[in-house]
Amino acid sequence: MKKIVGILAAAALLATSVFAVDFSGGVRLEGDLFKYDGKAEGVSALMLKNNNQFYHAPLALSVTSDRAGATIKFTDKDSNAFTTDKWNIWFKPMDMLKVNLGSIEDHMHRETIDYSASVVDADYDNFGASLNVEVDAFTLSVAVVPGKGKYWFQDGKTQLAANLDEAIKADYEAWEKTDAGKAATDEQKEAKKAALKVLAILAKPSLATEPDAALGELNFVANYAADFGEIRAMFDFKKTFKDITMAAGYKNTFGDLTLWADAGINMAKNAAGDFVNTVGVAADVIYAKDALNAQACVKWTSGLKDISKDTMKVYTVAKVAYTLDQGTVYAYFKDANLLAKDFTCTIKPGFTSSVGIMDYEIAVAFDIAKKVTVSVPVNFKVAF
């Protein structure tokens, strides 16, 4: 027995010298202590909900070595069973090259209040493969992003078969549950599928036409960091180059001030085959000194065909926080569109602190949309 224990201990020591294992986790709960719904003129109190999504993963495991590694995130997403929809494997065939497989993400600059407000919607957080090239201060990432269980390239014949199968799926599954479907032979099942496909084509003649070959999403992100700041550019192509996004941005820190500014354009074809162009500009400023931290982000978007108040949107989010001995007090403001006909916003003063290993937050939120809804949101988080 001692010999076996000794062998296992030696194996564990060898393993730890070759690769590193990092295990982390946490539990996050959110809720409302009180809520007055101005629209319904109703009052509610005491509610908790699970918020253990992939970005608050209850369990995360990473294994890394000099040349390869893997990460897996477990989350329950309000269900009773864990899922693992966020995992990836990476390896480096050489020092300057890194290959990522599985769950990958890349994006332009984002504000760090709600972690949204990117200048373009083409930022991907999906399933695929990417190749990263790193040379000194320059980084280039090239990614194919088809999604889970999907092919990045499909010829017309394959697409046509898939479209027909999708069109008859509900009817065929319903037939399978009938007595005739349960007793059917393989030949009868195939005959039923063929008949349903004929009916589907009669109802929708376009299902009889073989489409052109199709490509999934292709993404390029280039980044150059130097003393004068960081320059970032992105090129994203979707739907066989019928949806194209280009963006570029700059980020730098000047003493206590950090700022970034991005600009981008999206060109997508509509049903008529015409390009519908949208342009966007986003800017963010962070001031952090001693106990004070203030951030504001503004994003402007508009259609290029008709630049007017009706097609423009201005997204704004801001937060000012001051840290005291007992915790941090803050004031938060968010408006999805300052140019909207009806003014809507969220104003939220709040307080964050901790008790032992638990962090908690409590606030008073005013959601204004013609009527005012007042709530007292809370969240609790224990991480390890």
C-alpha cells in the first residue's frame, strides 16, 4: 500500500512540474428586496434568482503547459443540470503561433461598467477555430466561426437537403408518435419523409432550388501596442460576404486617465440584395485616482442612407464610485437611446462591500419609461 501511495505521489509531483492546473468557482445570486412597478402599479417583495451564467461560472477548470492547454466552464443556466458550453483547447506549434479550438471570442474595445457598448455588433463569442500570430508588439488573429456542430463551408446540395429536413422536421416527428409511425418500417419512414418533402416544396417552391455554396463567419483582428498607445482593427465577414463589418480603434492611458475611441461600419445585404449600411462611433473615458473611479461611455450609431434623428441612436452609460473603509458607494446611469422620442433611463445609487469571503451589493434602482419603476436590487457572490 505504501508503495502504491509513493508511486501516486511521485506521479503527482511529476505532473505538477509539467503542467499547471487552476480550479476556480463561485456562486452568484441576484434578486429584489422590493419592487414597485409604475406601469402595473403593483408591489412585489423578496425575490432571488440564479445568475450563474458562463461569465459567472460556478466551476471553471484550466490546465496549461508551455505548449498547450484547455479550459472548461460549467454552468447551470437556471436548470437542474450542469452544461459545458464554454470550453476550448489551445496549443502552440511554435512560439509565435497559437491555435484555439472550441469556444473563442474577440472584440473591439468595451466599457467595463456593463461590458457592452462595443462599436459594432460583429464581435463574436462563438464556437470555431482561430490562429493567433504574435510578433513583438503586433498580434493578428484569424478565426473561422461556424458555431457548434455547423460546417463553415457547405455546397448547395448539402444546404438544400438540410433545408428540406428542417421544413419537415415538426410534421415528421409528430407522425412518428402516432400508431402508424411507431409501427412503420424503415422503408415506410423514408416514404413518409419523401411525401412530406413534396408537400413542403409545393407550399414553398424555393425549397426546390439549390442555393449557392455558402461560407460562415470569417474574422480578422489586428492589434499593435506601443508607447504611444494601442491600435486595434477588425474585419468580419458573415453569410458568404453578404454581411461585412470593419472597425478600428485607439486606446491609451495618460496618468490617471484612460481613454479609447472606436469607429466602425457594417454593410449587410437585405432581402432585395441591396446593401444597408450602418456606421458607429464609440468613446470611453476612465478617471481613476486614489479612492475615486469614474467612467463614462457613449456610442453613436446611424444608418448611412438616411442620417436623421429617426435613424440615429446614442447609447450612454456612466458610473462614479468612491471607496470607503466600509465599502464602495456608487452612482450609475444608463440610457439606451438619448434620441428616443420617449425618454427612458436607469438611475441607480448603490453600495458594495463584503462579509468574509462573500461580496454583496445593494442599490435603489429607478427605471424611467413614462412610468417610474422603483426597486431595491441585491446580489451576493462567493468566489474561490
